[in-house]
Amino acid sequence: MEREIREFIIGFFSEKEKVAGIDQNELAKINFVDAQLLDSIEFITLIAEIEENFGVVFTESDMQSSQFSTIEGMVAITCSRLKVL
């Protein structure tokens, strides 16, 4: 499931011109908030799509976590939410 979540999130980012040419492994480690790879609407859309596709609900604490600003971190948090269900 972890791989599926990672591919889903990377796919979301891959649609953005700002990440063209960035290796997927490197993209997964970039702090996309600091790098401004998503605007606020795109960020909310990503969260909603992850919640809908994987049946999870992120808490306020999840979204405030520094982990939530990288793809690797989002994958880890999403997996942890799946284990809670």
C-alpha cells in the first residue's frame, strides 16, 4: 500500500510544470512547502484526493507536522492513518 500511496502523490506532483525534470526519488524528499511547488488550493486538493482515494482522514496535528511537507512524510502519515482504521 505504501508504494501505491507514493505513486499517487508523485503522480499528483508530476502534473505540475514546476517539477519537470526532477527525479522522483529527489522529489519525494523535497520540502514542497518551502519550494512552493503547490499553491494553497493545490495543497488542499491533494489532501482531499488522498483522503478520498485511501479512505483516511488527516488530523490538524498531521497537517501541522513537518513530515507533511514532503512526499515521503505524507506517505508515512497516510500509512499510519491506514493502520489506525
